[in-house]
Amino acid sequence: MIGAGLSNLDATLARNFRLAEKFNLQMRGEFFNAANHPNYSLIGRIVNDPTYGIVQNQLPPRQIQLAAKLSF
């Protein structure tokens, strides 16, 4: 059986700031499944099973991660 397709768009935005001669600050935002498209898990594949042909769950929705890194 062929399940639903997978559509995933990950993106990262980052900016570096020089604070002093020895200090650098990096601000970063990471976006996983940025389009927030529903991606379903595999459907039930076992014949004579009550879950045959049924999608029971989906992969995680959009996740956003923010970070700051100070280098010296």
C-alpha cells in the first residue's frame, strides 16, 4: 500500500553581531515544518486487522526554535 506523501519545509534565519574585538553574538531562529503542512504516518497495512487502511496519527506540527550564542 502507498501512504500519504511527505511535504516538509525547514528554514533557518541567523544573524551574527560583533560586540567587541573578542566577542561575537549569533542570534538564530530555526523553523521545522515551516509551512505547517499535515504529514500523516503510514496507514494500517495488515489485512484482517481493524486498523487496515486507517491513518491513526500524524507527524509533529510546526516547531520553532530560537537560540543565542556568545563566542569569545
